[in-house]
Amino acid sequence: MFQVSRPPQVVADAEGLEALSMRRVAKELGVSTMSLYTYVPAKAELVDVMLDAVMGEVVGPDGAAEGWRERLELVARQNWGLYHGTRGCCTSPR
């Protein structure tokens, strides 16, 4: 699914989520739009695939964090970094 999730992330990060369309993603993948629908039925699901890929990059807290507050702070910092590193799929169109 990485092959399907990466091109829309690049488009969304560069031009925003509003520039993302099934036709555009299919073009970036070098396939027909209808064949893309085999993997993702609509734009909403495409965004879900993108978010899954982004969240899959998060590494869980290792043993370094002592208590629940430290682990929570670590997760919050990781999420903040993801938000700022992925403009397209973590922000909604206006």
C-alpha cells in the first residue's frame, strides 16, 4: 500500500489537500483512474491510507521514558512533529 500512499502525500504536502484528486494520484502512479479505485474507493479512503502511512512512521516509546507523563510527552512531541512535517494529510481544506 506504500506505493499508493506516497504519491498523494507528495502532492498534498506540496500543494495542499485540495489539490489532491483520484485522477491526479492515478496520473502520478502511472495508472488509469479506474484502476486506482480497485485499491481505494474514494478520496476519503485515500486520505485514510495516507494517514495510516504517516502514523506508521511513529516509533512507540522505548524504555527511556520513566512514567506515564514522560511517555505522553514523547508521543505528543512525535505527533507535533508529524503535523508540521506533513502539511497535506494532517490539515483540512478551508
